[in-house]
Amino acid sequence: MRVAVIGAGTMGSGIAQLAAMSGHETSLVDVSADQLDRARQAVATSLGRFVKKGSLTVDEASAVDARLSCTTALATGVSGAECVVESVIEVLDVKQDVFRDIVADAPSTALLGTNTSQLSITAIGAAIPDHSHRLVGLHFFNPPVLMRLVEVVAGLMTSEETIARALAFSAGLGKETVVCRKDSPGFLTSRISALVRLECFRMLEEGVASAADIDKALKLGFNWPMGPLELGDFNGLDTYLRILTSLEATLGERYRPTVTLRNLVAAGRLGRKTGAGVYNYDDAGQQV
Ligand SMILES: NC(=O)c1ccc[n+]([C@@H]2O[C@H](COP(=O)([O-])OP(=O)(O)OC[C@H]3O[C@@H](n4cnc5c(N)ncnc54)[C@H](O)[C@@H]3O)[C@@H](O)[C@H]2O)c1
């Protein structure tokens, strides 16, 4: 299958890698050529780890790399695509604009997926009224190559056929699925994860404990693989702030971002991708 992924950031590069690892000819699109270079590098590093672990041979890793192409031209990227996954920044207007461009150039039968964390699929689809039956939430988790779940989200106009195609596509990527049948802010997952992390930021701000101890408590006490604060750094605090701001507007003030979080983002401390967030990181991305 030909797959196009729009947005080559934290998530888009991983989704494109996953698609290419699953045998799909994959095109990764971004407005920024620098970002595409960074995505290529991130994919190469990740494939190198798979080879080192022995789960891919050098030849298999080269074949994955050969199936992945990068472009800043959206029309080229989506040309002939049977599935397009949008993963640009979490801003409704931007996603709507991107989908207007996608439907102008992608085949009229392509499955249209959005990796939004919490925006309304119905609202995104309102920008493409003649195609909204083909649009579905395809919510991946970070990092997409390792995390087992894809949350499939139906908008009001999403057809049953589209949901079935989304489930089959996700299964083909080796993922388990859940279906959020009601287009509800934050779906099944972001609604919870955003709130838990927010409570951790509140505890940090109240001086209840250090960031390291808050994360350690949740990791060792509840067997979570990562603490919410370090996961926030991993996922990007700018994305998290956008998610909270949007959830506050839809679900109410219990999602209001804390001052500390706003300040970290204002200072450009966005997490691992900028070398600092709640924690500091060295050049290899290790916490220092
Ligand atoms: N970060 C996470 O852990 C995570 C997890 C699940 C879902 N998501 C969702 O995935 C989406 C992307 O998040 P991210 O963390 O990868 O963000 P990011 O900021 O790392 O990357 C976004 C990318 O989109 C690109 N972009 C912006 N406008 C564009 C356009 N018009 N055309 C093409 N590319 C464009 C940017 O250049 C950037 O490379 C968001 O909707 C987010 O909510 C994020």
C-alpha cells in the first residue's frame, strides 16, 4: 500500500517509520526541510537500534529506509496514496487547511486519518464536507514503532466502511485497537493522561516533592514504565500545552494548564526535543 504521513515531528516520523517497517511505500511530508532531515536522522537511529537488538537485519533496515521518501511538496507526497495520516501540530485551523490540501491531491478513495490527540474529528472534517465520511481518528502513541495501541475515533460523519478500513490498517501495522465511537474531547486516552500529568505539575508547583520523586512514585508504585513528567518531556511540552488549552475549552477548568507548564513552554523548554523541559538532557537525549 502507498501511505503518506503529513507532519514529520515527534509523531509523524515514527508513524512513517512504522508504515515503512510494515512494508508500505511511505512518503513523509513536512513544510520544513530541516524537520524532514531531523526525521530521517531519527528513523536511521531507531532502525540502528533494531539492528543492534537483532530484531532487524542490516538488509531489512536498508529496505525500510528505501521504502521511505521525504518531501516538502504535499501534492507529491499524497499522490497515489491509499492512506494519508495527518500528524501536524495540534491546532484545528492548521489541520483543516492541511486536509483541504490533501483532498485536492490524494486519490478520492484514500483513507484519511488524523493523529490528533483530542480535537474533534467532526470539526476537522467540517473543512472537507464532501470527504468527511473518509476521515477517522488514528491516534498513535509515542513512540509509534513500539507502543501497542492505536485509538480509532469516529467523527459524526465517519462511515462504517472507514472505521473498518482504519481497524484493518492498524492491524496491518501490528497494533491493537480500541474504538471511540462518540467523538468526545480527549477520546479514551488523552482525557486521562492529560489530567494525570496535570496533577503531577500541580504537585510540583505546590512543592509537594521533586519532579524525580513524583515520577519515581508513579513508576514504582503503579508500575508505569515512565513517570508522567518525563513522558511529558518525551512527547513535547508545547504539544501538551496545546492539548490542555483545548481540553480546558471543551471539558472545563479541571484541565487548566499550570503556570509552571506555561513558563517552561514560553522559555522554549519543550522537553527532549529542545534539550530541556522539566528535566535537562545531554546531546544523546539522556537525562542529566
Ligand atoms: N507528541 C506526542 O506524544 C503525541 C502523541 C499522540 C498524538 N500526538 C499528536 O500528533 C500531532 C503531531 O504532534 P507532534 O508531537 O509530532 O508535534 P511536533 O511539533 O513534533 O511536529 C509537528 C510537525 O508538523 C509540521 N507542520 C506544521 N504545519 C504543517 C503543515 N501545514 N504541513 C505539513 N507539516 C506541518 C511541523 O513542521 C512539525 O514538524 C498532534 O496532533 C499531536 O496532538 C502527539
